[in-house]
Amino acid sequence: MNKVYSVLELNRAVNELLAQDPVLGRIRVRGEISGLKKYPSGHSYFTLKDEDAAVSCVLFRQAARNAPETMRDGMQVVLMAQPNLYDKTGRFQLIVDAAEEEGLGDLYQRFLKLKETLEKEGLFDPANKKKIPYIPKRIVAITSGAGAVIRDIIHVLQRRFPGISLLLIPVPVQGAGAEREIAAAIELANFLKLGDVLIVGRGGGSLLDLQPFNEELTARAIAASDIPVISAVGHETDFTLSDFAADLRAPTPSAAAELAVPVKAELLFRIEQLTSSMEQQMYKAIEHAGHRLRPLAGRPVLSRPEAIVERQLARRELLNHRLSSIWEKLWAHEENKLQSAVQRAEQTMRIQLERQTARRDKSHETLLALSPLSVLNRGYSLVRDKDGVPVISAKKLKQGQAVDIVWHDGKADATITKTYPGKE
């Protein structure tokens, strides 16, 4: 009992106890696969979970032949495994010897059922898909404000179409309630007409991580959007309900940015080619016309041809002036619309902030009113037993029992000498 263990010795000793235990040395465990990662080495790592708990699992290459080839997130399995405590970190895990599929996990079953329901409603009908604009004026990204996703989108857009306008609406992309934030951001972008195309998504993850994009609220918000939506959930093989509801599905956020805009340099090169071709055709047409006009050059009507050119130049200058005037008016109109939209958004957010502040102040006042300390401040005291549990009745006390008496500014120890029934 006096031996002092090193951390490594302790972990190894516990591991030996687990291996030698006749019950726990080799066990069968049922659960749902989550966060499955397969590596080129042939090893696989995943979490086995149920409604109440989760445990890390390792399936080494030599045991992989004893497991289904179609192992995936959401699969319900029964594992034959050895409990193990990793020497270096003390992390508890299961070394899997074999696995057999028991059925689809609850999350995947829910996904299939909801997909069938929404499909019957026509939510995924290709006829309802909106066309992505060829050159959008502004792209709205609805994703996490931090991390690689938004950086990848910015990088691709700047590479393909420098100068494109991008607006980020940051939202949580996993965890409880994330689907409400995502749906609200889509509705806000539509209400304020913030852009011409929406990119909605996140990086890859497990089936559980992607759950907000498999929620009905998110799918319906995407389908109801007047602005075309590109989904970019970052999962090459698995589709989410958001992918089915979107107007266009991209396997990754970077791919979504690729699909959102053309390559500006290629467009400019194509325009230059078309311009050059038009110039050549124009020169040929002029040369051909010259050949036809030479026999008529002596006629009085053609004695001063520069007058025709002068008239055409004057007409072109007039048209250019009118076009510039129209363009300035259109630009001023669009600028006023944008300024009005920003003002409306600021007003909406200010009203919401004031409402939230009022609710918080009211909740704080209610909490203070219900606090036991408020009662103690009015001269009352609180009696607790030795376990700290409040005594709410004299019948709960016994003669000789030790108690604490608590006032608003301190407490005292006491012993019950006698109890009296009834009220005073």
C-alpha cells in the first residue's frame, strides 16, 4: 500500500486489471457509430454512443475484415471489444475485434423519414429550383464567422473574380438550436435583399455535427428563399436535407464559391477575343464597301464623304452622353436603395436589442424577488440539517439533532433540545 506509482505505471496497472478481468476483459457493446474516420493505414477511429453516454473506439487494420465494409455514421452496431486504457494519455477506449450491423441509427432513421415527408410535399422538386446568376453583384455567406470555411470562400472568390462583393452573416453551424439561427439568417437576407446568391454551409463533420442541416426548419427556410441558394455542407459523399432543398449543391464551401462566380480573367479574355473578331469583320466590311464605292467616287454625292463620318461621330457622341446620364441615374438609385436597406436593418437590430434588454431586466427583478436571501433580509432565518438540506417542518427534527441556523449576515450551529407540535 506504500508504493508510489508513476502515471505510466498506474495506467499500465489499470490496463492489466481490465485485461485480466473475467467479465470486462472481452465484452459485447451495442451503440450507434458517430464521427467515423478512416485512414490510409487501414485503421478506423469512431465514437460509439447511445442516448446516455459515449466511448471512443479503435478498429485496427487487422480487425477490419471482421467489420462491415459499409460502416458509416448513424449505423447501429454490436461490437466485440477489449476495454483499454491508453498508457500515454490515460484515455479510456475500446479496441474493437469485430463489429456487426444491427440496424440504422436513430438519427439516420429520422433523416430518412423527414426526407420522405418533404419529398412528398415537393420541397425537393427540380422544377422549383432557381437559376444561379452568372455574375452576381453580391454573395451572402451564411456560415461560421471563424474557421477555415469563410477563409476558403474569400480566397476562391478573390482568385476567380477579384472585387466581387461578399457579405458574411455569422451563425453557429452545429449544436442545439443552430438550425434556428441558420433559418433566421436566410430569412433576414431575403427580407433585406442583401445579395443575389446565398452560400449556406459548414466544413465536414459527423452525422451529429451535420444535424442542423438535416433539420426541417433549415430545409424549409432554404426552399422558401427567393434568393438562389448554394448548399455547401462539406461532405463529399453524404447528402443533407439542405442539399436536397437548395437550388445547387456543392460538395465543399470552396466548390460553392467556384460555382458562384465565373473566372473574371477568362471573361475579359473572351471579351477581348470577341472585340478583336468584330474589329476584323468591320475592317473587311469597310474594305469590301470601299471596292464597291470606288466606281461611284466621282459622283457629287460622294465628293465629301468625311461629312458622313462627321455626322456619325456627332451622333455617337450624343448617344454616349445620354448613356452616361442614364448610368449615373441608375447608380444613384441603387445607392439610395442600399442605404435604405442598411438603415432598416440597423433599426430592426436596435429594436430587437431593446426588447432583449427589457426581458433580461424583468427576469433579473423576478429572480431577486424569489431569492431566499430576500426573505432572510426581512428578518427571517433558515434552518438546515447537517447535510445542508433545509428543514421545512418541526416534525422532521429530533431531540439532540445538530442543525445550522442561517441569517442574511451569517449562521450559527445549534442542537435541538425539544420540539413542540402545533403552530404559534
